[in-house]
Amino acid sequence: MSLSAYKTVKSISGPLLMVEGVNDVAYDELCDITLPNGEHRVGKVLESRKGLAIVQLFEPSQGLKTEGTTVRFLGRTFQFGVSEDMLGRIFSGSGEPIDGGPKILPEKRVDINGYPINPASREFPDDFIQTGISTIDVLNTLVRGQKLPIFSGAGLPHSKLAAQIARQARVLTKKDVESQGAEVGEEEDGKFAVVFAAMGVTFEEAQFFQQEFEKTGALTRAVLFLNTADNPVVERIATPRLALTVAEYLAYEKDYHVTVILTDMTNYCEALREVSAARKEVPGRRGYPGYMYTDLATIYERAGRIRGRKGSITQIPILTMPEDDVTHPIPDLTGYITEGQIRQDRSLHQKGIYPPVIPMGSLSRLKGKAQGEGKTREDHSGMDAQLTACYARGVEVRELAVILGESSLNETDKAYLAFASAFETEFIKQGEQENRSIYDSLRIGWKLLSLVPRSELKRVKSAHIDKYMPKK
Amino acid sequence: MSATIIKVAGPLVVASGMRQAKMYEVVRVAKERLVGEVIELHGDTASIQVYEETSGVRPGEPVELTGQTLSVDLAPGLLTSIFDGIQRPLEQIEEKAGSPFISRGIDVPGLNRKTLWDFRPSVSVGTAVSAGDVLGTVQETTLIEHRVMVPPNMEGVVHSIESGKKTIEDVIAMITTADGKNVPVTMLQKWPIRIARPVKGKLVSTEILATGMRILDTLFPMAKGGAGAIPGPFGAGKTVTQQSLAKYCNAQVIIYIGCGERGNEMTEVLTEFPHLIDPNSGEPLMKRTVLIANTSNMPVAAREASVYTGITIAEYYRDMGYDVALMADSTSRWAEAMREMSGRLEEMPGEEGYPAYLGSRTAGFYERAGSVSCLGAGDRKGSLSVIGAISPPGGDFSEPVTQNTLRVTKVFWALDARLAYKRHFPAINWLQSYTLYAENLSATFGRTIAEDFMKNRERALTILQQENKLEEIVRLVGTDSLSPKEQMILETARMIREDFLFQNAYDPVDAYTSIKKQYRILRAIFRFADAAVPVIEQEDFEFQKLRSLPIKDEIAKAHLYPETEIQKFDTLETMIDESVRSLMITA
């Protein structure tokens, strides 16, 4: 455990430093780099050999020199001091307070990489979260402890949607379920917090969230990490890990229900690619490193619930798909790790529909356990399947109508066509401030289903049709 | 010179002073004694893949040789357990770590050494025994009787054998070998995971691996001992399909490997299986299941080992004479783990950065499946079916993992995102999927289900293909231009899709359908199609009338008829005849 300093920087390329003459530094060890002018930078050991260490900086390498730069290995991994006092505070992407407030006195120092949760210690997430957004509540039900990303594109309103979810999300109380939403408004039990990490987003976008939290008074129970587009790229590698370290502390040690918003994961992956390229690693698809799946998993898998602990971590990462291409490695690998995705669609957005969440391609894997009697209402899962199936058919018919003309459609197909339009304008579309209860959303669903002949409704139980379908 | 570390880069550690090491030997790395395996040797330096997080490990720390290759414990106690990729029980890890997080350097044995099992000998003193012979049995769970076998490579005469409560390390028998030595035998066997367990010979299987899923059993059936692949993009339902298979397939022992997948999914299996009842036996599913969970955020090298750990345990139960099914979700993550290690070893990459040996490793894994004649007396037959999920990037089946797998598997269940978008589940594409077992199984279907089972199956496949062609025409010119006969094909195809292939894995009745019932549903649909032939041939017949017949709703409900009331199908068929006949315009 030598707290030794070395002045033997051999080469600097991109964010990487080769330090010679080093014999026994640990893999992943944190180092402090002092520039000739006295400035400090932070880095970690990526590879350690006899006589050589490769160090990755978390800050820009600008101004670094091979001569005169001192590297001190600190004998520990990157740890972050966490405390409940961090609520209401704003930090830089590398964890320094930037709101002018006092320094944080850490209650505990924790390795930012965390440890994997033992699958046998997890509790299966099954608490329905009402977001007040119909397309999410009914079709892509969010569950406490889930990781559900928003797949978006450049220029689509993903920030608004994420902010709306963070603002409106609540777990239904027993009373809500029994009274079917008639007595909404009762405060739920527990403590809540939002941890927000911005990676490479514009100043405006970061401001938008900050103001949004201020406006709703949520800032006092939020922790913000801001790495904007003009901040160093490599810092982004640490930002989500810092955020999740705080989130884990709040959730599993201080009993908070934490919602973590990470935006924009695309920028994170680009930073990863930059480091990988600098190391001259064999690239995988589109130049991203082959270990990107594993790397992303170590971020996304830090969501969930643990048996015997009160708190939970629900993750809503946001990523913009380059060219709206869902097969691009970033959304692709994300989709394989997360428990579904909320997909935003450009053509819906162009029609002026907010939120432009498209049922085709959106999915919540955990919804099965959070829908239905006791959780929401008995007809929920049938409604989900039926609305999606009808809309998919309606869209198909619409394409057909473009080629053949509407007049050549048969009666059933015309009904589907009408359904598709009504579904978009009445069900998907809602206000940015509109907070629909799940029961309101289901009511709209039944109203829409009445546009389709009853013989077509194979996914809903006929007893439910009799009970809930509005009588003509 | 003692072995010391000279380089650390992620899961790869290089050590010098390793002249004594052999390939695939297990070593203990650094002061924390992390588990690693030698994967490359150059003079006296060895590359080691480490199965635990290497953060904090530094050059100069010691490496300890163990002389053993990576092996698993095989003995009673495997069933109902959940292990990580190198067979450490996750529950004990939690206990020992005292935390819900997996920390490092935890040393727990694969199987509990203290549990007492009631051993009942089935051979007597003086019997000549050889490898694979059953020495005695232990009731491992209410479902599975564990057969304690003579370990491979051993032969001799039983010198003594004891019944009663024993731990897995207690000596249960002494065997006098040919050279006159008395060798103690325990219930515990160790077997290296990368070597297939020996068998007498492989057999061609004619038995059906019934899964309760209609599209699989009827259209693309798999044989016991077969190998199959389920590729599909995310969200298409790979995991739900794998879990359904684990729940309802008629194998006696299930090995479920969560390889580089989601933590919550493993938890779901863990919380659900103890409560789910096996439709074939009436007992909780967990009693026949071994789970292996190496989630995506757990160390990547252990992910590489997890499929071998799983298949070795599976082979062990196969050797007892059981039908075993192994699900690996997902083999793409296994291949990626290989790629990652290969990249760190700076090997020359093959396609898409995967190592050049991807194909041979994949083939080696799937070839461990099969229907076999087991070692030992008594002519036991066992089978090991392997079903691997594949997660192709972007859902593109031309990528190396899918292609290499298709070369060695005989069943291909292609998942289709477009079907999933329409909420058609299971989202298995009936035009792309195939099975090469149909011929082998044809006689079995004919004998156990119905003479015309295979005929109906082919008819269904043909109609679905015709539908695909006709839809292209419809897209250009509309439905009206089709002849009544063609419209009937479309209508029948639609019924097959919606009333037969569509299956809700979350509905308690719908989730499992016996093959007999599957046959009756399909027959009812064809009954309708056949009855309609004279009706639609009438001049100026309005097709809409046939489409809106109420009997069609009844057919749509047929999949919910309880298994115990198969006779309801007889009534249904009579009703179909009457109802369709009512459309005949009697002169």
C-alpha cells in the first residue's frame, strides 16, 4: 500500500496515461495526477503490470505533460462519500458540489462500482406505479424497482416525459384500488427521492430538469449530477456510477424509494468508445467495445429491491437512438438488459401527439405481476393486449387504405381505421400536466374498444366487456 | 520461484513462475484467493481468467496452484438449489457475506457437506460393479430419486456397503478393484465441467419433448435429447418462452441457466417455481429444478463457465436414466464472454471480433445433448435436451452466434419482433421456424395421439404459407378480388393463428395444452374449413355470413376447455357441422 508518487509518465494519448517504473499498483486503483502548475486531475488504473501502469483520466488531459507531471497512487479504488445531506444538492459529473453550498461531510465512503446484488437476495418488483400517463400505465406498466428506459430520438420530448413521470409517479394505496380511484390523493407511505444524472446534455436540458424540480418543490429531495456537453467527456464514465452509489445508499440504507433518471446514455457510450479506441482495443459493432454489454449491465442492474430492505431503486435511463435506429448497438444492448423500454415515435410527434409513446416497440417486462385484481383492476391485462392488438391492426389497415383507398375497405377494417385515429388522439395524447388515474385510462380504453365490433375482441374476457363497456 | 502476478487487466491476470501449471487448472489468485482458471501458457507465464472481480489486485501478489481442473460437485442436494456460474450456492454466499451484495473471495462448497441423506443400497456385498452401476438410492426430493452411481473409471467387487443417514462425504461403500485394493466410495463425485461425461452410446430419439405450447408441439416439435435454438430480438419473448419450457415440458429434471441475463428475472423464477405445480406430476416445479444464475453484472468469466457447469449437472442426472432438459438464456452472452476474454488475450479475432474457435465451442456444447444409453448395468436410457436462447444484435440472424448455433441444432424457433408488437404470443414465426425431428417423431405422434396428426400438421403449415402469398396479393388489390376458395384459406389461416397458435403464458388454463387437446383444437378448425367447402361454392354466396357465424366464437374459446373435459370437443364438432350447414340455401 505505497502512497508513492511517480514522475515517470511515458506517454499520454487521449484520456490514457502510461506510467513507467511502477511495480505494484492495484488494478482499478485511484490516482491523483498533479500537473506542473499545481492543478489536480483524477484517474484510475486500467491495467497494471510489472514496470508499467495504464491510467485512465476522468478529466481532460489538456495541459498534461510527460515531464513534470506527478502521479500518486492512492491505494484505494474510486470511492465516493455519501450522506443523506446530499438531498437538495447539485454536483458536477465527478461529484464536486457546484451549487455554492458547503462541502458534504460523508457518513460513509463507498466504492462507486458497487457490488452485484445477489439474485437470491432480490425481491421481485410487483408494485404498480401510477405515472398518470395512459400509454405507460395501461400498456407499459412501470413497477417499483424496475429499469425502464426511454428510447427516443433527437428532438423528441423525452425530457418532458421523464420529468412528468418523476413528478406524477406514485404507488396506489389499498384505498385507491378499493375505491377505484374515487379517493385519489391520499399520501402514500415512505420516503421518496430523485437522483438525476446528466451526461453530455446541453445546458438548456440540464436547466430544464433543474427548474422542473425547483418548480414542483422536488429539488429538496433530489440529488443532481450535471455533466453538460462542454464538460469533459471521460468524466461521463464516472457520473452514472456516482449517481447510483448515492441512490443505493439512500434506498438500501435510508429506506428511500429512489427514482434515478440517467440522461443521455448515448453520450455515456460514446465516452466508453473513446476510451476503448485510445486503448487500441479490438472494436465490436460500430466501433463500440466488445464489453459494452457488460459495462452497461453494471449500471442498469443497479436497480431493484432487496428482501428485507424498505427502499427501492427505479431507473429511467434516457437514450437518443442515432437516426431513430433501434438496432443501433446502444439501444440494442440496453434493450437486452433493461426490463422493457418506452419508445418514442417521430411520426406521432409530427402529428402533434404528446407523449409520442408508440405501443409497437414499447414494452414493460414486469407488467404482468403489477396488472389486474388487487393491483389495479381485473380487466387491466386484457385491455392492454386488446388495445395494442387493435391499434396494430388499425395501423396496418391505414397503410392498406393509402394504396387501395378507404372506400375499398370492408366494414370491420373501417372500424379499425376509426379506432386507430381515436386511439392516437384520445388515448395516447394527453397534456403535459394531465395526471390520469389508471381508472380514467381504462375508462378511455373501453370507450375506444366500443368502436370495434364485439366479435373482434378476443383478448378481453367477455364478462369484462359486459361489466365495463359503455352501453350504447 | 513461486508464482506471482505480473499483470492485471480486468478479468485477465498474467502470472509468472507457473511452469507447474496445466491448462484449465484452477488457481487461487492474490491474497483474497479469488478463483481463476489457466487458459494460456507461455513458458513459465500463464494467462488466468478470474471468476471474481479483480479490482484491487496488484502485480507481485501470489498465485496458488490447486492441481485440479474446474469441477462441480455431483451428489444429492443439487435439486432446488440456485448456484452462480461456478457452482457456489447463492444462498450460502448471502449468508457468508452477511449482505445482499456479492463480495469477493467467498469460499463456499457447491453442496452442503453436513446434510444427512437416507441412503438405501440396491446392491449387496460381493456384487461385481462397474462405472455407472447404481449402488443405491436417495430420495432427493419428492419427485426425484437420486441414483448413486459407481463413478466413471472404476470397476470392482462390492466389499462392503452401508445403509442409513449419511452425508455426501461419508463412505457408503468399499469396492475391491482388480489390483486388490479397497477403494472407498462416497455419494459425492467431482467432474471437470469442460469434459463430457461418458456414456455407452448415443441413440436416435423417437420420444416427444412435450412443452404444452401449441406452436412448438404441433408445428415444430422437438425430440427428447434434441438440441434447439430460440433466437430473437429483445422484447420478442425469449425469456418467457424459456420459462414456459422450464415450467411445462415433460422432462423429469430441469436445469435453467440464466447466463448474463437480468437479476430480476432470476428472482422471478426463484419466487415463482416453488409455488408452481408441475402439470405432469402435481408437485412444485422447484423440486425438479436446478438454477444457475450468473446475471449480467456478475463477473464475466464466470458467465463463460456457467453453461458448462449447467450441462455437467444435467449430464449427471441423465446418467441416472432421467430425461433432462437444459435451458440456457442466453448463449449470446456466453459467446460475448468468450469474445471479451479472447480480446484481452490479444488473440486474432474472427468474425465480428468473436474468437475463431466460437464455432467449435458452440458445437462442442450442443453435442453434449442427446438421447443415450447410460453407463452401467440395467440398460438405463436417459436424455438431455438443450435449448439455447440467442440474442442477436438488432435481431439480425446472420450474425456469427446464430449462424454457428444453427449449424448444430435441429430445431429453430425464430422469434419475431413484429408478432410481438401485435401482441401475438408466443411470437414464434411459423414461416421461418423449422424442425428436423418431425420425421423421427411421426410414428410416435401417430401411435400416441392420432393417426392423422402429422397430416393435420402439414395442412396447417401449408395453409399458413398460402396465407403469406395471398396477403401480398391482398395488399395490392384488396380482398374482394379473391375467389371464395382463397378467401376461405385466409379465414382458416386466421383461425389457426388466433385460435390455435396464440397462447397466453399468463393464463393458468391457456399456459399449458396437452398434445391431445392441441390436436382436437386444430381438428375443430379444419372441421369448420371442410364443412364450409360446399357452402362457399354456392353462387353469389356472401362470405361475410360465414365470417360472422357465432360458432366461430365457440371455436375461439376451445383452447380454454379444461384438459379433463376433452369430450367437449365432440359436441363442438357436431355444432360446427350444424351451424355451417345452416348457411346452405336449400332449393
